[in-house]
Amino acid sequence: MKNLSTRVVQKGVRRRSLVWQAGTVLALGALVWSLSPRAQAAPSATVVEAVQLPAWVERNGQRRPAQPGTQLRANDKAITANGSRMLLRMDDKSTIKLGEDTEFLIQSLETTRAGATEPSEQKSTLKLITGVFRYATDYSSKALGNKRELNIELATATVGIRGTDFWSMTDAAHDAVCVFEGKVEVVRDAKPGIELDKPGAFWVVFTGQPEKPAGQATPDQLAKFIGQAEMQPGRGVLLQGGRWRAVAATVPGVTDAAALRSRLQAAGYPAEMVTKDGRHEVRINQLATREDAEAVVKRLQADATLGVREARAALAAN
């Protein structure tokens, strides 16, 4: 009787062990599936590719000078000053160009990929708080079958982007959108969406005025729109690998050098401090050409609040 009871108990233990093992396998399988690329969308980054100084990146309420290689994530802002520009590169190689006096917010940004060699799908929500914005899809990305679903909010409208090249702007006076290639849909309030699907199609609404039908931009308007977001060579452009620098000062006191570096950084210049032979050099690296470095030197000297007097342009090797 005792042996029978023992066998029953042993069978029960084995049965529970098999059930536990099966449950563990299923749980592990579910975990692997939940962590696979098919089940999750990964947060993605947008990288600053070029900057026409001065400009900033704002994260958690703190501003730092923008420079090539800086990554922007969800809830980050890109900010340009008067006379400045910024070029951003998204995960799918699409570009975002920001004109001067622009404040741009990435609200959400994520990329889903079914497998390492499969096309990607990007879903993002962007906001143009003020200023000028241009978006262009990368052609190689389109050829690979990558998809995108982007929306950009303006002051009074939302623009749905499905792969295209277009310009938009917003300020206190008006919102405007112009398509160079492809199509976008402009949605405003609860009204039906307005499709802009021909090159040069143009929509604008002025604050306090009735909305008018979309029209066609003139050649002069198109040239103006394109120019507003393009980098201006020789006017303070930073690029990765740029070999020129603007030397703001070389001083013996580390305290004075650190204070100058802080003032420049607050003003939107990614200044660094290098110590050599007992002296401290405050400089801005990665400028594309001598003309760009000289333009930054002039701009620093023109701002009396920075305290820059004897700045100079120099090759990075010097």
C-alpha cells in the first residue's frame, strides 16, 4: 500500500514537472516573439548632418549648441537663429531642412522592420512651431520599398506626408505648404483634406482671413521657397570632417577661457577649449571652408555680448 502511494505521488510530481516545463517553453516562446522585430517598433533617431551657425538642440528644457553628429530623439527640438540653417537626416535617409528663425519639434519617431533585410516602416509626428521646413524622401530608400507615415503639425493645419518633396512654413501671420514632387494632404479643423499632388501646388491661409482654394506657385515663389531652407556656403556651415575652425581666443587663464566657451555655447556655437603650452584656446571646429570660418569670426566679433576681439580662422592641422 505504501509502495502504491509512493508511485502515485511520483507520477503526480512528474506530471506537474512536465506541465511546468511545457508552460516554461511557451512562456519563453512568447517572450522571444514579443522581443522580435516583427512585434515591436524601435525608437529611431534623426541626426544633425550640417549646421549653419548659430543653432541649438533643446532636450528636457536645456539648450545646447547644435553640431554635426548630434542625435535628435522624441520630444527634442531643433532651433535656428536669424541667418541660420540646419540639415537633419532621418533613419530612412530622408532629409529635413530647417530655415532661419525656426523652432521644430519631434513629437514621436519610430521605425518598424520585419527583419534585418526587410524594408522599414517609419511612423513619426513632427511639429513646426515657427519658421521654415522642407522634407524630401530619399530615392534609394523608396527603391528599397521603405514606407513612411509622417504628419507635421503647423499652427492651424496638419500635413500628411506619404513620401514626397515639399516645403512648409508657419508664423503668426499665416501657414503655407508647397509641393515640389509627390503629394501631401493638408487637414484643417474638421474640414475635408486638401490634396496637393502636382509640382508647384500651393496652399496658404492667413490668420483671421477666410481660407482660399489651393493654387499654383509662381516660378519666383518656388525659387524663394527653395532658397529659404538651403545651406548658404561660406556663411558659417559646419560639416562632419570640416577642416577649418574659428579660434575665438587664446588666453593664459583657464577661468577666462571657460567663461568664453560657456558664452559661445549659450549663443549657439559649439565651442571647445584646448590647452597647449600653458595657454587655453577656445575654438569652433568642423567648419566646411575658410570662408565659413571667417564668416563665424566676423559674427562673433560683431556680437559685443560675447567679448570676442582677436578671433581668427585656421586650418584644423595648425
